[in-house]
Amino acid sequence: MSEIKIEVLYSEYANLFGDLMNIHYLGKCIPQARIIYTGLNDIPAFTKETVSMIYMGPMTEHQQELVIQALLPYKEQIQNCIANNTVFLLTGNAMETFEAYIENENGSRIMGLNLFPTYAKRDMFHRYNSLILGEYQGITLVGFKAQFSHSYGDNYHCYFYKVLRGDGLYPGSQLEGLHKNNFFGTYTVGPFLVENPLFTKHLIKLMGISNPVLAFESSIMEAYRKRLEEFQNPKLRFH
Amino acid sequence: MKKKTLRFQLSLLISNLAMHMQKLLGMNASYFPGKLAIKLCPDFLGQIEKPETIICVTGTNGKTTVCNMILDVLTDHGYDVLNNKAGSNINAGVASSLIAGSTITGKAKKKVAVFEIDERSSKLIYPYIQPDFAVCTNLFRDSIHRNAHPEFIFNIISGSFPKNAHLILNADDLISSALSPENKRTYFSIAKLDSDLKECINIINDMQTCPNCHETLSWNYIRYHHIGNAYCPTCSFASPPSDYIASLDFSSHTVTILAYGKEETYPLVSSSIFNTYNEITAITLLREFGLTKEQIFASLKKLNIVESRYSSETVNGIEIVTHMAKGQNPIACSCVFDYVRQESGQKEVILMLDDVFDRDGSSEIMTWIYDADFEFLNSELIHRIIISGVRSADYKFRLLMAGVPESKLICTQKEIDAPNHLSLNGTEKVFILHELYAAEEAMRVKDKVKEAIQNRRNSNV
């Protein structure tokens, strides 16, 4: 098996809502993995070498604009990585940087990488907080959403998971996130891989480890089962 | 003064009646009358007469403590101060305070007001309330539900502070120190401490890079998170120079402040660094307000941090400390964990951090625990951590990720059962860290800890 390299993009900014714990947890689960932290003024590792996974977490609205400017020169390499089945995980509003554009309340637009046909609209006056329950390839997913923006457009052919309760890409949508080959993007925050240990196993398998063993497996599964039980309770408030 | 409309007069009359009714019924009249007044007259805050001098205090952490300190010192020196201490810190709370502090015709009865202001409510309050002094304690990450991230809150406050307000700001906080750059400002800071670091050891540091050129910042010293003194190695960006520089002496429990070329010494009211920041904030404001150092000194000697946030009691040689650790707020919790870590002696910790409101029909958004430095509880001197509440499985996993051995962790669903699991074997201190709204439950837990210590002593006799 080749060396597992996980590249974390712009962690000095893209680190809101505890989402870097996604990487710390992967590091515990795959102790042999090399984790590369790429800063905004750095040249990304994926442009120079093969990486197993690229991760980017949620950030502020201003930082989204900085990140888009930093990634635009590497758009073609990113497309190649997605085509070559590199694992991507983008959580929170990091996903929006890969969409067509982000629209402000006044109608002005920040052009994105345009790797997906959807677009985001900001509403800084209304914070959207919700729980979400979904299903991906037989894995029941749980999560939290806390955001100012939603994405719109058609993700029918590129959604990440079906929503069982809560909202998907936008209020009323039953399809959450973006998915293409091994690219996964979701608005879910706070760290998605910790909340969903069964998906974490799936993700590790995609990186070439056939029988992954999770760190603190019994404890993380206990927390997952407890949350799942709550989320499946029809009386639970999701908003 | 804005002309009072008939609509205003009516809303004042009705809200006054509502306030008196609530008081007659024994209810807390600190929110509803103001809400009603604003509903009836949307610019009610603009039309009601205000005290001559207004002090507003905002910020992520410490604003209540700072307000209380300012209020206590001013009251101690004969000022009759209007305040919203008993109620809400949003626009309705401020309106209720102003109603309570005015005559039936809307004239202000008091000359000075101290208002605690919720950060997000800034844009609803400052268009109508023109503070003479606006204090910002600090800006950090807070609840993701309401506050999202510091940049969001910064933009709200910075865009709301009235141009004539004299700002009192923390020079050690590179975020809040940049608020409203056109305003008159006075900075305070705490001089380098022996315990300061060169690199941040916290999970959260929201000022890692220069806002101008995005280069990684260098730190002359860093205290916690983004609190410290920094500069950009490639451009001119740096922490602002401070007007009030505090030097701490924990051995003599004093703080010496250098301001305008003169040194002034005051008693330290707390041994924790975050409460010391609160004290320096209050002192800076009070000096700029016009009190003498002698006046402030005399009042500070009598001050204590409010009991509901911190208490300490020794039973049979074991110190029991209760400390509020505001849930959903990773910075506040990290500071408390750091404080526990730095306390001497063999310790046991009871965690009761669940959000009491989310328990009722929802499930708490737990993202914040991955921003909080639970790593500070991974200490050889902490030999047991009892995790209580419905979210105990989440906290257990978080503590395992922090490196705490599983053998030290005990989970219990009910907080009141936590004291049953204390070992009290060689224990010198028991810390009860509780969520903001669990103060009463924490006192019940504390009583049970006292019982457990007594029982253990009796069984040993």
C-alpha cells in the first residue's frame, strides 16, 4: 500500500466549529498517515504529488473569498484529482468555494471554482441552525447545520446523501451536499467524521485501507448510537 | 433630544403599567415592558430620555463581570446608577431599564447608566443609545447558533458603535482592538507574564495570520488563544500600543498600572487571568470616567467575583470549588480548564456542561467541544473526571481524544449522582464545572460532595 497523505487546506482559516477534529481523528485512526497542512501563501501539495485525501473545513465569509482566489490557479489540478478518485471532504461553507458562485444579499457575486453546477446565496441576517438525519449507501448519517447561506440549483445527479429529517442543500431539499467520484461536500459541521463513525470507515476504505479499525471505536459508537436514537425520535425538534 | 410623539407617550404609559403589574404579581419586569414599548413604538429607545452619562459594555466574555465591577465601584462612591443588571442585555432589556429609570412623562431619574449590551443587539441599540464610553472586553468564538464566528460579530459591533463614543479596548486582543478605527480609544493591556508563551497552545487562535498580507504572525508573547502581543514579520501590522499597562504580582495580590506616565497599584480581586482582564477593563473605564485611583482602590478592596460563577469552600481539608463554565462557549470552557490544570494538588473534576434548554425536546449541537481545550484536563494531578448529563458519551470521546486515560473517566446520566463516583482518595480539591444555567444544580451537587466528604471522614474515624 502506498503512503497515505492527507492534505488539509488553509487550516489557519478553515477551522471553524471544531471541524479540524475530522483530521485529528483520522490521524488517530490511520497513525501511519502523513498529514500536510497547506497555508494560504503555500503551493498546495496536490499540485506536486499524489495525495490520498484533501480536506477543507468551514471558514468566515471573507475567508471564503481569499480561499477562492488561492485555489483558482489550481482549478485544473483539482478537476484532475476528482477525476482520479482522490478523496475530498469539504465541510460547512467550504463546499461553496467549489460551486459556481456565492451571491450576497445585494445581488453581487463572488465567482467560485465552478466545479459543480450549484450556487450559494448568503443571508447574513438569518442564521440557520438545524439537526439533520440522512442516509448514504446504507449508512445512517447524523449531523448539525449552522450557517448563513444555502446552496441552490440541481444536485440531483451529484448529491451526497438523502435527507431523512431536516433540510438538504436548501430548506425543503431532501438531497444534501455534493458528491462526485470520491468527492464529498456537506454543509454539516462539527466534525462530520466524528459524528459518523460508519462513514469514517467507508472514507478510510476509499483511501485504500481494506479493514479499517477506528480509534476509540466503542466510545465513538456509543456516542453515535445515542445521537441516532435521539434523532430517530419523531418528537425531537430539528430546528 | 428627539421630540416625543403621542405614540411614544402612549407606549411609555402602557409599558409602565405593564411593569407595575408584573411587579405587583411578583414577576421579573426586566424584559417584557421594554419589548412591549418597542413593539408599540419602534423608536422608543430613541425617544425616551436618557441619563447624562452612559457606559455600555459588550464583548464575548466578561461583560457581566465588568459591568458588575463598574456598577459596584460607582455605587460605592455615591452614584445612583441605572443599569440592566437584573435583566436582559438586548434592546428590550435596555428599554425596560430606561422605563424603570424614568418618570411617567419619560424624564430620566438618574444621571449615569451602565448597560451590558449583547453583541448581536448592537445594531438595534446603538442607533438610539449614544454611549459616552463603549467598552469591549474581547471578541472570541461563542455560540455557533447566534454568533457564528468573531468576524461576523466584529462587523456588527464595528458598524454600530456611534462615532462619538470613547472606546475602551483590549490591546492584547487583535480582533476587538481593531473595532471602529475612527473612534477615540483608550487601550489597556497586561504586560508580559512569566507564564506567557511564544506559540499558541489552544485549539482556537483566530488571529494566526496578518489581516493585511496573510503572513503568519509572530508573537512577542501569547497568553491564550489570540490574546497576546503580536506583529507581522513582513508588514507594519502589530498590536496597538497600550495606554494602561498592567503588571501583575500574584504573590502580593496586586496589580500596578502604568498610565499617563504614572504608576497606580490596586488589589487583585481574582487569581485567574481572565478575571484579571475584567478588573483591568473596569479600572481603565473608571479612570477615564473620572474616578481617582484612591476611590477605585477603596472599592476594589471590598469586591468579590459573584458567588454564582465561582465559589470555594474547604470541608475536612478538601477544597470544593464550583466554577461556571459557559457551555457552547469553547473559550470560556478552555479558560476554566486551564485554571483547573494550574491549580495545585490532587484533583477530581465533575463536569456538568449540558445545555439545559436543548435537553427539552432537542439534541444539543456539540460542535463546540471540539474547539474547547479538553486537553488541559489531561493532567497527572487530575485522577478522576466524572462526566454527568445526557451528553456524557460525547464528552467521554472528547476526553479520550484529549489523551485522558479511559480508566480516569466515569459517566453518569444524572448530575446529582456524580458525587457518588468521587474517589476522595488522596484528593485535595474537587472542582465542579457547571453550565451557566446549571448554577442551582451545581449547588445541590456541591452539597452532596460535602456529604460524601463527611461520610468518608466518619467512616474513617
